[in-house]
Amino acid sequence: MSGTSIATFTQAAQQAQQWVNELADDLDWTDARAYRLLRNVLHTLRDWLPQEEMLDLSAQLPVLIRGIYFEGWKPKETPVWDRRKEEFAARIKEAFRDDGLDDPDEAIAAVFSVLERHVSRGEIEEVRNSMKKSLRALWPTD
């Protein structure tokens, strides 16, 4: 294996770790808990977006984050048709049922903030505009 391949893997791991670190810092959480939140919000977001938009977003994610995003994806079951904010938050809260998530809206908004910092403005606007207004309200505002 060439040195370039190893450097690429190292860079991908560093990018993914940066996202987790940012989220952990934003919420004052452990890295492990932040990773679980990131993973679950990305999965739920993926399932809430129309397929074309879901794929457009994936193209801007770092390679390891993109792998997390697609992990367990079942194309025939997405997008979810009942895309209310309450259902989105319930799915995240369920992922933390053994670890008490007091404010799922705050946690979701923190992940959206990380996406906002790393994905192009145009793509974020398209993602936001494809969501119901109540969920869109969790995205950072200008």
C-alpha cells in the first residue's frame, strides 16, 4: 500500500474526529456520546430527506462521515413520509433511551450546526428547504 493511501485514511479519520470533537465541545459531552448523536441525527436526516437531496448532501460529507451516513440505509424504506419534527426528535430520543437525552431539540440543533460549518451554504439551504418548517427551525440562522 502506498504512503498516499495511508495519508488519505489518516486524513479521513482526522476529519471525522474533528466533527465529533466539535460536537462534543458544543454540547460539553464525551466523544462517544457525541459520536452516537452525530450518527443518529445523520441517519434520521438521511431518512427524512427526499432521495435526491439526501444524495446531494452525502456528496459533501467527508468520506468516513459519508460512510456513517449510509450505514444501515434501506432505500426502499426512505424517505419517511411522516416527516414531522416531533417524530424526528422521538427517533433521536429513542437512541438515547438508556442515557437520558433531556433536550433532543438542542442536541439535533448542535448536529445541524456542525453540518452548517462544514457543508456549503447552498447545500444547507436546499436541505433546510426540503424539511418541514418546525424541523427547519432547529438549523442555525444567519
